[in-house]
Amino acid sequence: MTEYSADDFQTHIERLRKDKTVALEQVTLLHRWLERKRSSRQCGRVTGESRTGKTKACDAYLKKYGKPDFSSKVPVIPVGYILPKQECTSRELFRQILGHYNFDLPKGTVGDARSLVFKVLRESKTEVLFIDEADRLKKKTFADVRDIFDELKIAVILIGTKKRLDLAVQEDEQVYNRFRSNYRMGTIQSNQLKELVGVWERDIIALPVASHLTTESMLKLIRVATGAAQRGYYIGLIDMVLREAAIRSLEQGMMQIDQAILKEVSEEYK
């Protein structure tokens, strides 16, 4: 029987607290769509219900295809990402974009900030700009997002829940016409759940002892916490439930997800 030290358990706990994305078919298909937008320099929306994995899939694209190049005097940053604050004004939008590129917001007018943002984006050769939770932008701020596309030919990708983001975009016909293209992230269907959970156990949970998460007794607990057969299962919830169950099990001295602990966690997510 293998003996594990306290450091072994802590190492796995720390690993499970970090984000990691699996190359699922849903992620691969989105990345293909994003590459087409990047190539054609067209805008679009990535929408879906909360916890369907929109942000993590876009973040995986950024990490895979958007690595900065600092070899020259002006760094090349092909893919940018911002998460606006609530009721985001134009000035705040520009501040966050500049912050992502390690620039400070200049003193002066909003026009001064806009000019610097356009200069930075142009010199950094940005091709894709993600704006997450884009419904947080104020109505007038969307005009500046539209101008980033119009003037720089950057593929601006808005991310958000369909209900909220669609309402925000459709308030301005000029904005809506530029962001008509929409990629919808769906839920995991019943016939996909077992395979997905198996992948999660192998590639994300990745504990030394098998947890047998694809057995019916374990899947039953996972189903209860992460969705329903009719509407599908939410990949974000699956990730949260399994990570939390794994960490709690490790804290109890077990190198696999314990069924009783999984049941305890699942009850909390009902």
C-alpha cells in the first residue's frame, strides 16, 4: 500500500485550485469559429447560459493562440482580454484595455484616452479582443467598441449570457449589425455526460487512486448537482463539484474522491 505524505496531499490540493481547460469537442469547435473571425477580421458574440464554459473556452484560446511576443521594442499582443466593471463607461473601458497592455490611463479627456488605446492596439498588432460580461458596458460605451472594429479592423468578440447580452447589443442598431454573428455554447447532453466525467477524472482531478466517477452510483450524484436530463448538464458546475469533492477528500486523507463526500458536495449544489 502506497503511503503519502502531507506534502503529497497539499500538492494535489494546490493543483486543483488552479484553472485548467480540457480540449473538449465544444472547445475545439469554438476555437475554429474564433479562428475564422480572426482571419476575416469580423466581430461576433459568444453566448450561452451561465456555467456553460464560455469564459474558460475563450481563455483557452487566448493562451493557445494569443501568446505575446516581447522580442521587439513594441510587444506584439495578438489577442487581448478585458472584463469590464458594472456600468462600464468609455473611460473605464479604455483604462482596462490600457491596463491589459501595461499602460496607464492618460490624464486629459476621454478623447485622449481613446487615441492612446487605438495607438496601443495598432502597434501591438492585436487581431482579437475579447470583452467578457459585455452586457456590463453602458449603451454609449458600445459605440467605442464598434469604433475599435471600424477603425482598426480588430475582431472584437463579446462574451455573455444570451438573454442579457442580446438585449444590450440590440439597443443600438449599428452595434447589433456588427455583432450579429453569434456562437452559442450549449450544455452537456445526457449521452455525453459519462464520457465527459471520465475525461475530467483523468485530466483534471488526476488523483493517484481511481475514483470510479463513471460508475452509475457516482454519476447519479453528479447529475443531481449539475443539471437535468431535459435541459442538459453544465460543464462549469461539473468542474466545481468534482474539484470541491476532490479537495475535501484530500483534506480527509484520501487520494480519491470519496462517494460520501461527493454526495455531501452534490447536496449543496442542488
